[in-house]
Amino acid sequence: MMKQLFIPVAAFAVTATSVSAFNTDILDKIDVDLSSDQVAALEAVHELRMEGADRTEIIAVLDDADLDRETMHEIRTAAREYRTTMREEIHAAIDDEDYDAFQDAIEGTRLEDTINSESDFKKIVEAHELKEAGDREGAKEIFEELGLERPEHKKGKGAHRGGEGRGFGSQD
């Protein structure tokens, strides 16, 4: 049985660009008091995870920067709240067909480089309407044309829910 296939692709793309709370772009946007050394450690941890480092090495970097479980939980919670708010703003802009609000919602994200014209935005709105009408294939074609393809499900490090990575069909 297929789960919900698409979250509006724009909202997903924003989530994908900030998939890790260790991304300094998102750290600048959340309200967590971190020193420059802690931010640098989070950047290093992000790189280590991307390179497949083991847990012991990652924990050592976090410990050296005085990033304990409580602080990490605070960062994850703030990042999750930020991404939720961002998705809500994007959903509202798409539903309202409000290009200016959409531009504001995606400011500073990689999506801003992908959907950078009103005609691209109109295609996002069209794809969303197709999806809502049940034409998932039509919506998927538009998203792919815009360079917003559905990511593959991943297994392994960082995967969620029984080993399945997050894709369009997953829910927060």
C-alpha cells in the first residue's frame, strides 16, 4: 500500500536542504545559544557523518565542544520547529497562489535557486493542484521538470522508522 506520495515538493525540498540540525544555515535561524566553537563542532560532526565516521569519533567531537544530550535535544527541537513553520508558510503560499509569500518562505534555501521565477512558481501551484486532484504522475512530471525529484529511500546511518529513510511519503 502506498503512503502519501507527495508532500508539496517545495516544502519537502526545504526540509531536504536542512536535513541535519548540524547545518550552519539552520543554526543561524533557530533560537539556541551556541558558541562559535560549538557551531564549528556541529559542522565537523555533519561532515564526519557524511563521510561515514563511527559513533565514537562523533561523540568525542561533541564532548570536546560541551555539546551534551540536552543541548543536542534543544537543537533538534528548535530545528524541527523551524522546518515545520517553514513548511507551513510554503504550503500557505502555494494554496494562496502567493508568489511573494512563497519567495519570503524559501529565502536563503537552495529552493530559492531552483524556483526563481513566477513561472516556476506557477508550475509548483499547478503540480500541487494536480496532486490534490489525484494526478500524482502529472505532478511528478512537473516537479522533475523543475529539478525537484523525489529522493530515493535510504537505509543505514541516520535512517528512520525501521531503517527507512525519509522521502516524500514519510510524515514527520
